[in-house]
Amino acid sequence: MSSKIFKSIWIAAISVFLTSMIFIMDISYNYFSTLQKNQLKNETELAAQGVAKSGKSYFENLNTEGYRITWIDVNGNVLYDNEADSATMENHLEREEVKQALKNGFGESTRYSNTLADKQLYATKRLPDGSVLRLSIVQMAVWTILLGFAQPICFVILIALVLSFVLALRLAKKIVKPINEIDLDNPEQYYNKENYKEVEPLLRHISAQQSRLKRDQTQIEKTALIRQEFTANVSHELKTPLHIISGYAELLENGMVKSGDIKPFAGKIRSESSRMTKLVEDIIDLTKLDNGGAEMRWEDCDLYRIAENAIDSLEVGASALNVTITVKGTNAPMKAIPQVIYSIVYNLCDNAIKYNHSGGSVTVDVQQSKYNTLLIVKDTGIGIPEESRERIFERFYRIDKSRSKEVGGTGLGLSIVKHAVMIHNGKIEVNSEVGQGSDFIVTIPNAQKK
Ligand code: ADP
């Protein structure tokens, strides 16, 4: 970066220097031209006085080096010319400077000579007898002047190059030094500091990025911890039924069970394996939902119909526990993932039956407004204490572990519900009174992002 800044400064300095040089040359050239013209005018004036006084004899032994002198009579005939034979010269009446002198007493003009790129300056003066004296010199071209100045110009350019090189180098180092000294782990300390004003937006950006990274890191660590806990919990939950199954199987294998007890033993093995099956099914569901339901299809469905189906499959279990279950409300067409919506209704109703009293009831109410679809599962069960209302949605959290196990719970039902609601951009609320019952209210917006 330092070399880039250095190069930019150096190039800028040299460009400014060269441009200024060109301007100065141009101004000087114009200044010298004006000076030369005025000088020629004065010299013509003086020579005219001499010719007026002495006539042609004025030109005798006159040192005319660098000048051309022409004397023209009132009719334009050349009387004298120091560089050509006046007799053979053409009539000069039409020359601009001669016309001016005859008319105004004085004239001047500039013409390019035929041979050179140099310009010829002419100055004329009318004499008292009406004749005209003309002096002319060569005006130097820019490149001729430049050639004359070549040595000092090269010297100045060299000094400018060296000087701007050294200055650019020092400046680049000075600019880069504070930037190199920045402690990027702590960019906030440079805010509102004079030296860092220009890089402050960059520092703020870095700081924001760092906080985002820290946040992400914490989130990753948290997720890893949750995963770890989940795996440990799953292993633990699976171990218990496996131990029971293998214990009973061993007793049966060794013939240590009386023939009358074989049936209850086999029944225990079956119920423990179905607990395991339920647990594995719940884990599979949860894993699918963890992926945000990416592979699942969004379809047109009706929450009311789905609720009826869920209740159909729960009815037998409910009547076994002497709990009545009913569905009410209206049809609620929606765009959703049907099997995920089904798992919401199923798990909520399953809990409402499991954690109920004998003779209790469960009511499922489906409502739809312009913006939302509502599912309310109301039970007359044991209720949920205030302090557990948030935690029941955590994986494997149970208020009464033995009761949950007794009724075949896995501790994953409400986590599945929570994820399922989240995938549908909805929310879930719980109202409950211990000993009286609970209401689970699910609100799903009708306009889905998917
Ligand atoms: P489980 O498989 O144990 O039912 P859930 O995740 O479905 O797991 O529920 C977590 C815990 O929340 C349950 O163990 C239970 O203690 C409590 N719970 C859930 N639903 C109800 C309800 N309708 N009434 C009372 N307690 C409930």
C-alpha cells in the first residue's frame, strides 16, 4: 500500500510540475514576443529619423546584423534593401505593414517566412517625404527558445524529480505508519481520533464484523453444546428400555420365568420396544424440522380436516383414559406442510389427553381470520406450573418424569410442536392453571414467506 501511495503522490507531483512548466513557458514566450515587438518599433523609429536626415547615405557602413532594412518610396518601389537587390524587388504597396504606415504613419505585421517555421516581425514608419522605412527581425519559435533553455530546464526537472521522490516517499510512510500501528482487535479506541478520521468508517466496519463473528461463534458453541446434550439425553433415554428389554429377555431365555408370567413379561418387552420406536420416530421428526423443513412440500391444506384426522387416531387412546375429545370451529384452508401441521395437532392433543384426569375433556378449536389461522387445544387436565411454562418446549424436559414415562411420553413432543410452528412463521402461547387445565394457542399467519 505504501508503494502505491508513494507512486500516486510522485506521479501527481510530477504532473503538476510539468503542467506548470508548460504554462510558464507559454507566458514567457508571449512576454518575450511583446518585448521584441516594442523593441523593433523603437528601433524603426530611430532608424527612420536617421534616414529622414541623411537619406540613402544613412545605410552606408551601417551594422545591420540580425535585421533586414527596407526603404520603400510612396509608390511602393523599393529604394533600398540590405539583403536583396532593390531593383529586382516587386512593388511593396500591398504589404500590410506598408499600407498601415502610409495610412497611419506607423505599421506592424507578423508573417511566416517561406523557408523557416520561424515568424518574421515587421515594423514600419512613414518618413516626412511620404516614403516608408521597414525593419524586420525573426521571431524565435518556441522550440528554438526551448533549445536555448535546454540545460537549465533539464537541471530544474532533475531537481524536481529528486525532490518530489524524497517528499513522496516520506509522505507515503507518514500516511501508512498510523494505519500499520492499528490494533485490529480493538478498533474502537481510534474513534474520533484526528489521525484516524479517514479510516474511521473502515474501523467501524471491522468492529461490526468482529462483533458479528463473536456472536456467530457464541451461537455455534451454543448449538454444539445443545447437540452434545441432546446426544447424551438420547443415549440415556434409549439405554433404559434397552436394559429392561435385555433383562426380561435373559430371564425368559434362562427359563427363569414361570409359564404364567411369560405373557406379562412379553407385554413389558413389547411396550418398552414401542417406547423406543416412538422415541426414534420423534428424533427423526425433530431432525427433519431442524433442517427447516427443507425437503418437505408446501401444499394447500385445511387445518380443520387435519385436526379431525389427528383426533380420529387419538380417540381410542383417549377413551381408554376416559377422556372425551371434540373438534369445533371452521374450515381453515392454508398453504402449509401438511405432515408438520398434523404433528402440531397430534402432539398437543396427545398431551392434553395424557396429562388429563379420568372423566376430563379436550376441545380442539379451529378459527381463521383475515390474517391468521388459529388452533386452540383446551384440556381440563393437571395444568402446568408458571415456572415450567417456558421450559416445557425444551428437549427432554418433563415436569413429572415418572408420569410422562408412565403415559409413554418421550419428552420431545412440545419441541417438535415449537419447531413446526416456527417453520410456519407462527407462534405458540400457553395459558394454564394448575389443577384446572391448560390452553395451547397456535397462531399461524395466512401469508407465508415460502
Ligand atoms: P412428553 O413426551 O413428556 O409429553 P412433551 O415435550 O410433549 O413431552 O411435554 C413436556 C412436558 O410438558 C410433559 O412431560 C408434561 O410434564 C408437560 N405438559 C405438556 N403438555 C401438557 C398438558 N397439556 N398439561 C399438563 N402438562 C403438560
